[in-house]
Amino acid sequence: AIEPYVCSKFNRRPRGLSELDRCKATEFRKVVLYTGPIILHSKIPEHLFANFVVLHVAVNILRTELVDYAGRLLIYFIKTFASLYGWYCIPYSIHNLIHLASDVHVHGELQNWSAFLFEN
């Protein structure tokens, strides 16, 4: 269990993988930005884990000055996602990652304009 090791600054206790369907947006944010590599390592097939790590790294890089590199990583993530799951399985939210780096250039840091604050 990861719960004893999670910082108290996170408002919600960590959920198990079997509870992902009940997660709030901020919980998914925590998984993508912080705990995902620890939680998912050895829990999902290696090729799926590697794809997730690309997303994890890209979104964290978006919080730095390397936004263009993050944009290239996000495009790589989407192409890899499509090869793993099929183009027909790409939801709108995954497709929108293509635009995230340019949105950061236009609007500034993600935390200043994302909807996470309003989804709980």
C-alpha cells in the first residue's frame, strides 16, 4: 500500500487500481504527476507502463521551460497509445493532448487555467 508514504498535502487518500472508475479529476492528476510510476510499476504490462511514463514525463516537463519538448513527447505518447490500443480507442481527452503545449504557450502554466479546481 502506498498510503503511508503519500504526503499529507494531498487531500484524498490514494485509491487502489480497482477503484479508478471512482476517481475525481484531482486524483487522476496526482496519479499522472506524482504517484503513477510507483503505483503502476509491475502492475501493468511493461509496454503499457512505458507509454504511461511518457505521459508522466511530458506533463511534468510542461511545468518547466521545455514546453516544446513536452509537446513532442505528447505527440509520441498519442502515437504510441494508438499503436497499443488502436486509433479508434483514442478519446477526445487523449486527442486534446496534442494541443496542450501550445495552450501552455498561450495561456501560461497549466495550474493557472486548468479545470481541476472546479471538478471536486
